[in-house]
Amino acid sequence: MNPLRVVASVLAALLGIQSEANRQHDFSQPSPLPYMITAVVLVVLFVLGLMAVVSVVLD
């Protein structure tokens, strides 16, 4: 499983632009764990980024 493909797939899913073919490929993988870990990390990074932007704007 290519880590870059996992990140790209999770980003596409988070943005809602993932193709049906890619979704089918992802669901055919033996374990969802890499996708779940990547999604959690990306969401945490997104929230931290938003917090940083708000902090800079309010200062």
C-alpha cells in the first residue's frame, strides 16, 4: 500500500471529490487502519491550522 496514495485518497474523501473507481479500490484493501489513522492526522492538522490562523488574526 503506497502511503502517498492513502493520503491522496483521504484528502479526496475529505473534500468530497473522490471518484467511484478510487473508492472501490480503497474498500478492496484488507485493512482500513491506514486510512483511519491518516484521516485523524489530517483532521487534527486542519484544526490546528485553523486555530493558528485565528490566533494570528486576533492578535
